[in-house]
Amino acid sequence: MNGKSRECHARRANAATLLSGIALAAAVFGTPCAFAELGGAPTMGPSQRVANASRKAAEPAATDAAKATTANKWTMRETTQPDGLVEREYLNSDGVVFAVAWRGSRRPELSVLLGTQYATQMSRRARELRQQGRGSHGSTSQVDDTFAVHASAHQRSSTGIAWLPRLLPPGLDPDTLSIPQDS
């Protein structure tokens, strides 16, 4: 190979490496998260299913007027991952995520879904309960003034709901936000 040919091959190799790096960076940094963390703004795109809070499963028992008021105070957004994991985020009238729920064959990445602070809090509290002999590796239930979660995972089945009590719309029972088995 002469000098010019080697130089041409080197340029092509460098260009291919550069393009690969750009493509990798775009894939890693250009992919938006499906959910915002608790207490943050929603990040679901318009292509994801959006449902109003007037869904029958989420309606509290009340008069029609109260149902309409409740329906206007919050909304639900849902996404389904390729493996069937369903994730929901619930937004208050200010557009802030006050609750999240999930159901699927695996647990979602909780640090993304809940936010690092709440995922760490959940993990720490579950560990404390196990050390006291009051918890299990498969489920946790924690409720305090700032953060609440009910989560369960057993043999390819994970369900859970987490919410911020201070942001929960008045009169809304958080247990009505869980994802039913048949969805």
C-alpha cells in the first residue's frame, strides 16, 4: 500500500469511528424518559395514551357533580413497554406528578419512576422492616406525611403504586389508582 492509500483508509476509519460515537451519543442522550419522577412535570409524549381521570375504576363513590369536579382536578397518562410493563403517572391540576403506578412481569427502574430520593427512601425503609422481622423481600408498604408506597413482586409479577400525600387531590383514595390485573 502506498502512502496515499494508507492515508485514505485512515480517514475512512476515523470517520466511521466518529459517526459511531455520534450515533451512540444520540441514542443514549436523545432518548427521553417515559416518566417524570414524583413531584416533577410529566414527560410522556403525545403518542402515549392519555386518559382523563373520569375512568370508572378511578372514580370515587360520589354524586355526578363531585365526579365531574374530581375528573377536572387530575389526569392519568399511561405507557406500555415492549415487554408488557404498564406504567402510569397521575398529574394534578398544576401538571405535577403526584402518583405513579406499575404492573408487569418485572419491577420498573424505581430511581427513574419515583426519583432517586424516593427510591432510596423506599429501599432504606424496606431494609429496616426486614431487619426488624416485619418485612419481606417481595413486598413493602410505607406511608408517612411526605411519601407513600405499596409495592409487591412475586414470580414474574410486579405491581405498585407510590404517591405524595401532600399533592394528592382532596377526596381521592390512592388505592383506586392501582393498575387492575386485566389492563
